[in-house]
Amino acid sequence: MDGRASEIRVPRQRLLTALTEASAAPVVVISAAAGSGKSTLAAQWAAVDARPHATIPLSPHLDDPAAFGIVLVNALEALGPPAPRTRAAVTGTEPEFSAVLLPAIRELAASRSEPYVLVVDDAHLLRHPGCHQLLEAVHDGVPSGSTMALLTRDATPAWLARTRTQGRLVEVRDLALDKTEAARVFADVGASIDGPALTDVLEKSEGWAVGLYLAALARRDGHGVTTGDFRRFLGDYLQTQVLDNLSDDDVSFLVTTSVLDELNGPLCEAVTGRVDASAVLEELARRIQLVLELDGRPPRYRYHHLFADCLQTKLLTADPESVPLLHARAARWQAEQGELDSAIRHAKRSGDLELTGALVWSGILPCIGSGRPDRLRSWLADLEDRQIQKERWLTLAASWLSLQEGDGARMQRWALAAEGHAGRDWRQHVATDDYAASLATLLVLIGTSLSDVVALSGDALRGLPPDSGFRPPTAWLRGVALTLLGRLDEGRDSIVQAETWAIALEVPAIEADSLAFLGVLAILGGDRGAGLRQITRSVDLIERHHLDRLATSAHTITAQAFALAVNGDRHAAEAAFAKARRLSGMVTAIAPWFAVTGRLIQARTAMLLGDGATARILANEASRKMTPDLEGTLVESMLVDTRAALKSMAIDSGSGAALTSAELRVLQFLPSHLSFPQIGERLFLSQTTVKTHALSIYRKFGVSSRTDAVLKAQSSDSSSRPPTGSGTETDSPPLRRFIRLG
């Protein structure tokens, strides 16, 4: 029997009374050492409290805002109706995390119809600031009559200081068993003890629940308790009273498999090399209640955390060299089963960077091609930069992650490191080497001439394996470059091929990009119906796979805004236009053609919406990003046409309050609780620059505070200003010329 199971039979009446009296408090913190009975107390509380209780049992890998956000949504959904929109908003990427997810979690916590208790067990495992911001959001949303309870080994989190001063926080720190409760523990296990001996053991254990339980077992079995160091006694007891009673084979099995967070027969067979692992696990769970069976089928188990600590200490003492090997075996088995997250955790613990890199790279496309960059971020999160730099596939993965997060400086850093791994003559091997071909796909996106894109992507398509998920983006990039060079038929064929491969290889981001680009070409070429149909399919993919989390989806959402504006769906066009501009501001240090064409299509959208001021800003930004290699291409023709169309618009059309891309990047963080210095850290700007942009936003909106600016933006969709002038008719001669290609 484990410590928690034994304590359940010992009612903690004093503590339960305190918790019952605290039912009006929005937050309860139960803080005590391991083995003190925090979880048992929470279970007893749930049994006597009329409100529904939902418990989140934490583990170290949940110390990630995206991962923790999902379990928070799961728990809150268990207390009320489903919340698919909040679930879809879960991300660790800024600004969506601060500006969208935190308010959504706050609203979800507030929306449960009946009073509830949300228990976060082992809250001390949360170290990431974003996870504590999520807890704070739940705290802010907890409605009257409901409670959030944190079970932790640490002190009360600092962000609860104000709640404490308001008298709205209940803190339970003293979980020591009293003499009556201690006597009940001894009675429950069948150990007799007189008053003086009970007083002595209570003093030595300081009321520590697990220590008392194990002392009771020792006394029942005829062993004395002579030491006051109950943590050392715990190890001694587990050794003498548990492990010494097992065969050497069973002890070896337990020690070897202690590296696993969760156990099952086939996994233990892979780690230990034993073919009888399933039977051994079943027998150990029957004999030792420190081996706990979990719900579900096939049978799964875990070791009581104190027991696991003891076993791991033995492993590190007796055979430390085996630990990396055991983790590597676990990683390979879990990868074969498709359990990639667990496999990567074990690969990192093994210290095998080559294995880690191979596993991360094997799963990168579902992350960067399906709107899940948070997953890739969690894989790389606890690797040091020096470790990433040592392994070639990790450097490529880090560069792609930085690209999708809009961090141009780190993207370039990792791309240079990847070039170093590929060797000076890597371009000569693009057609024959998988790594060089994968590097080429990245580099043609972040900054080569259009002619170089065509040549390099063609070589990469020959070098990538037939089933590589990087074939679709490579074909798409080649098709775009050919189109912008004026080779329209070749370009269209390559983009159609990219779409076909994206469907076959399940890369929805490129399927959406392909449809969006073909749709824009169709509209600009005069076939509005076909273009709208293609872009509608693209939008469906964006929504289904949450592709708007990817910075590189800026072009696709720009196409969506353009199509909606052409079709006269003003409200939807303005919303998509705002999102497209925000994403465009995140995409930095990328190929000039991407930045220029995106802004020019956005300028066309602004003109269709009658917003000449924004269209001029976008055209000027596009002009500044033009490079010599774009001269004489379709990009230059689009810029010339844009300028000509702008001249035909009324000078005062649109709003004078149009924001620049730099101001938009700051605006998207204003709804969050981040300070100007914190916003600057996320945007790699100084506090002074952020403040300057913020003041400019206030001036353009005609407001004097951050709160008023946010309200103004929300009420008027300020990123794409409504029309206030003339020149908005899509059938006017200037705009007909403007919408045509070349």
C-alpha cells in the first residue's frame, strides 16, 4: 500500500473544516513537503464538498504554456460545456498567447454555470512564466462561489500577493498529523503502539504522513524506529522492507525501469531486454502497492513518486553509465509507436543529440506545416543553444521555428549554423544530399534572388526523398519564383504540383498557400469565380488546421482578405486584412519578393476597401523593400500599377489614422498585460521605441491611454480602416486596370 492510499482512511478533520470555511475564497494554496498528504487532503475535500472538483495532475513535461493550456481547457471543460474556440486558441506564441489565449482562459473560467473547485496538483512543477500567467488568468476568471486550489511544495506564488492582502486567499501550510491522526495510521496498518512511543515517533517524524505510515509498517513488522531523519529512513525502509523481499531479477527490473514516467509491458521489454515484462509488471503491482496501475487498456503503470526517487538513486549510484542507454532505448521504442513527444523527452535525457535531432526532424512538418509550432518549441525548449548548434538537424529545426515565430535574427543565426554543418560546397550536393536539399528549401525562402530560387529549388527537388514533406514547399517556392519572373505557365504547373504533393504528404499549410496563390492569379487574370473558389478552399484549410498561427501564412490570409474585398464582403475582408497585416509584421529577414508582393496585394485590398491612407503606407513599405534582382519582374510591374492606381484615388480617401507595420506589431500586444519593456523583449525593440510607437497609435486614434487604444482598435478594426472617401467602386476604370495582371 502506498502512502496516499493509507492516508485516505485517516480523516483530516481539522484541515477539512478549514477548507470548508474557505469555500468563499477564490484561491486556496496547500503548501507542504512531498509525502505530507496534499493530494489525499484534496481527495477528502472533494468527498465532502458539494461542488464538482476537477484535478489537474501535473508532470514536468507540462511546464510549457501550450501544453499546460490544453490540460487547463480539458479540466474546465469537465466542469461545464465544451469550449472549442478556446481550445483552438491555445498557443504559447506571442502575441496570441497574451492577447488572445489569456483572455480566453479567463473567460472560460468565468463561464462555468455552477460553482466548482479546480485543483492543480504538484503546482511547484510549473516554472515557466507563461504557465503562471495562465494560472493567474484562471484566478482572475474564477466566479463567486468557485475556488482554484494549488497543491505545491513551494511557497505561495508571488502573483497572489495582492489576493492575500485583499483577504481572498486561504493558505494551508501545516499538514502535520496530530497525535490522534497518527494513532489512526498505526491502527489502520495493525501496528500496536503505546502513548510514549507514539509521542516519540510523532516528534521524530514531525507529523510527516508518509514517514509515519512507513514507521507504522516497520513497527508492525517488528522493526524499531531509531532515527529522526525520516527521509533517510524512507530509503532504508524501502530497501529493507520492500526491495530486500524481492528477487534480484525483480529489483533489477524496478531499478532499470525507474527512468520511465509511465510503464507498459512492451516498453519495459524494449528497455530491459526481458520478454516477460508484462507479467512482471502485473505481479509487482499485485504485490507492491507502490507500483500503481493506471486507467485504460492495455494495462499501464507508474511508480509512486517517492518509490521512483529511491529506485533512481539506486540506479545512479550503482550504474550511472547505463542511464543514457536506457533513455535511448525508450526513445527508439516510443518513436516506433508514434509516441513522438515522449520519445523526444527520453532522447534528450539520453544526451544523444544525434538521436534527438533525427526524432525532432522526423516530426517537424506536422508542426510547421499544420499550425502547431508550439509542439516544435516544446521539443527544443530545454536544449541549450550550444547543444542545438552541435547537431545539424536541430539547427535546421530551430531555424524553421524561428521563421514561423517571426524571430528573424535567430532564424538567420541557425541558418548560418546549418550551412556550417552542410560544408562550404553544400550547393554542389543539393541534388544528391538530403540535408543540403532541406537547407536549400529554407534558404530559398529567406533570401535569394528569384533566378537562384528557381535553380536551387529545382536541385532540391531532385535531392529530397520522394516522400519528404519538404517537396511541397520547395515546389511552391519554385512556382512562385517562376511566376514572378513572368514564366506563368511553368509557375502555375509547379504550384499545382505543390498542391498535389501537399495533399498526398499531408502538409496543409502548403496546400492552402498553393490554392491562395492560384486564386489570386485567377482573380488578377480576370477569372473571379475560379479565384474565389480556390481561395475559399484555402480559407477552410486555414481554419481547420489553425494555420493563422504560422507567420508564413501571411500571404494566404492576405489572399483571403483580397478575395473577400473583391467579392464585396466588407466586414469579413476588414477582419482578414487586419490579421494579414499583423502576420506580415511578424515575417522578418525573409526573401524580399515575399515582403513586397504581400504588401502590394494588401495595398490592393486596402484600395478596394477605400482606404487610400493604408494603401499608400503599404505601397511605400513595398517600395523600400524592393531589391535590384526584382527589377524587370512581375513584382516591379505590380508596384508600378499600384502607384498608378493610387494616383487615381482621391487624395483624402481613407483615414489619416492608418498604422504602419511597425505600429501594428506593437498594437497587437497592447491588449495583453505586458509592460512596454516586456513588449520590447518580445519584438527585439528598445523600451523607448515601443513607447514611441504606442504614442503614435494613441495620436492616430485620438486617445490618451492604452486601454482606450485597445477599445478603439476593437470597435473600429483599426488595422484596416473603413472607407471615408471616394474611389471605392471596383468597376471604375482605374481599378479595373489595377486588378489586371501586368
